[in-house]
Amino acid sequence: QVQLVESGGGLVQTGGSLRLSCAASGSGFSINVMGWYRQAPGKQRELVATITSGGTTNYADSVKGRFTISRDNAKNTVYLQMNSLNVEDTAVYYCKAEGYRSGWFQGFWGQGTQVTVSS
């Protein structure tokens, strides 16, 4: 069983910052990519940022220059530093880990953490 546990969400004012963390656990899971996605009310889940085991990052245009994704491979943990937050960033943020387990490429999701930005 692979589990992803997220933390760090909360309520912040416009212009503020938050740092999300996501720790993956589970035997036999070799993680390739970890990432953050978000889903606002009434909208589809969208990619925020991803990072490979080698450190290659990818960001949604809407967060470039404001959010930074990083990763501690030894701890199977991914972080999302969010600065200059605005109300459009309000959403449930989900962590995702993708990699090989039992010979198959699989993806696992966290339970989500709420981020609310007030004006």
C-alpha cells in the first residue's frame, strides 16, 4: 500500500505565503515523478507543478515565478512553496506520486489539503 500524506494548507491573505508538504510511504514503490495538482470549486483538477527524481521541474503558467516545487528523494517528500498568493489560488491541493511498483507504472494521490486565500 502506498500512502501520501499532505500538510501545510490553511487560510492566508492575498500576497501571503504557504508551504505544502507531501510525504510518500509504502514498500516497493520507486517514485519517478512527484507533483501538485489543484481543484477549485466547479472546476477540473489542474496541474500546478511537477518534479522528477532528477530535479527537472514543470510549472503551470499561472504559478510560474510565484510557486517553487522541491523534493527530498531520501525522504520521498515533495514541497510546494507558494508566494504572492491570490484569491485565484484558492483550491484543494492534491499531491501525486508516479512510479514503478510491482513492475507496473502507477500513480497515487493524497487526500488533499485546502488552501484558501482571502482578499
